[in-house]
Amino acid sequence: MGDFLLDQYLLGTTARVSREAPIVVVDYQETVNHPGGAANAAQNVTALRGAATAVGVVGADREGDALLTLLHDCGVDTTSLCALPNAATSLKLRIMAGEMNAQKQQVARVDRSH
């Protein structure tokens, strides 16, 4: 039981600084989703071969659907995780960027709470 959220990583490369502001321009490569908050704890329990039941709320939105799929795929019981039609799934979007063939670093994070 807890706050179920989606950790989302936007991955890209950087090659230049914007002319409009002193920030790097990120050339998008891919988006990767991971369970966050209580969803991460539930995933960890199943990874250790335990049984986990998710009890909480997500939004009836794209992020909530993605989170439910991730939890289902790793064996978490999601029958007690309610998808509310008027709620937004909490999201932590991390923008990760770096040069080609180099370790990506977090350049920004955008949080959305329900």
C-alpha cells in the first residue's frame, strides 16, 4: 500500500547548446518506463520470489495503463490497484542525455502528482 507512480526516462544525445537559452538540445532516442514509489517496492518483492499485492490508486490514463502492465508483467497482483477516471497517475519524468557512446546524465526532471 502506498503511492504508485511511473518513473519515466526520456533518453537522448546532446551535440549542441540552444541558441534561445543556455541549455542543451536533446535529440530524442527512446522512452523507458519503470515502476516507481510503492510500485518499485512491489516489483522488488516479486524479484526476490515473494508475493506482492498492490493496494492503491492510479489514474485511468496512459501512464496508469503502462504502470499496470509493468506490474502485471513482473508478477505483482494488481486486482486491488484502482484506476480512477478523474485522476492522473503520478509521474516522475527524467530527461537523460549525453554524448554518443557515453553514460547518460540527468539534465532535468518533471514531476506530476495526482
